[in-house]
Amino acid sequence: MVMNDISPRMLAVLAGLGSAALLAAAFTFQSLGYAPCELCILQRWPHVAAALIALAIWFLGWSRWLAVLGLAAAGVAVGLALYHVGVEYRWWPGPSHCSGGVGNLATMSTQDLMTQLQSAPVVRCDEVQWRLFTLSMAAWNMLCSAGLLVIWGLSARHSRAAG
């Protein structure tokens, strides 16, 4: 069976299940002691949205605008994961509050510095906690999300008659 032989509704549901699986994997890693950084948590939200959109399609039926919303959610997931990968590989700086930065030390009072240090997250966004075949969790999320983006795109490109 080819992806084009699957109905757009089933493609959307498949993509939503993929997002749900990625969320389950993230929570499983978290339960195993891999604490998520701020960017890891941020990457979960587009998958929540995609899974909910797929659920709506399952119960309400396929519509192009819902499929396009799923496509957009998957696109955001890819973008956030790519951003996180870039932070991990130091292609660009990440948010200063989760990449080890504490602001401009020259202009900070001792009290301000202590306050920022005490409120700093424990898990840094620019340090990889786990790799498989040299790829970090963020990189795997990016690749899987790109696959889901393609599936959402296949669903969204169908006409109403095909749905």
C-alpha cells in the first residue's frame, strides 16, 4: 500500500498518532531520569496540538483547514527542533536563561547575579543528555517531525472529493 492509497483522514490520524508517540517517548525518557530543558518542553506543544487536531479529524471528519492546521503544527515542531539542534551544536546561541548565560555581568549587582543563579534552570538547553547514532533527542524529534510534516502535507493536499 502506498501513502497515496490512504485516505486523507487516515493520513491525518496517522500523523496525529506519530505526534502522540513522540510525546509518549518524551515522557518515557523523562520518567527514566532524563529531565527536559526548557526547549525540550517547548517542542512538545506543537505535538499536543497536532494530536488534538488529528483527534478532531477522527471524530468530526476530514477537512482541509484542519489538515492545514496539522501541517502548521508539524512545521512548528520541525522549526523548534531545528532551533534546539542548532543550540546543542552551537550553530547559534540559545536563550541565555537555559544556555548558561546570566546576562551582562558588568552591569549586575551581586544580589541580581545571585537571584539569577538561584532561579536558573538545572537542565541546560545546549548540553545533549542522550544520543542515538550520534543524534540527540532534539535531532531525532526534528527528523520524526519532518516525516510527520510530509504526512500532514499529503493529507492537506487532497480535495474534499478524495476525503
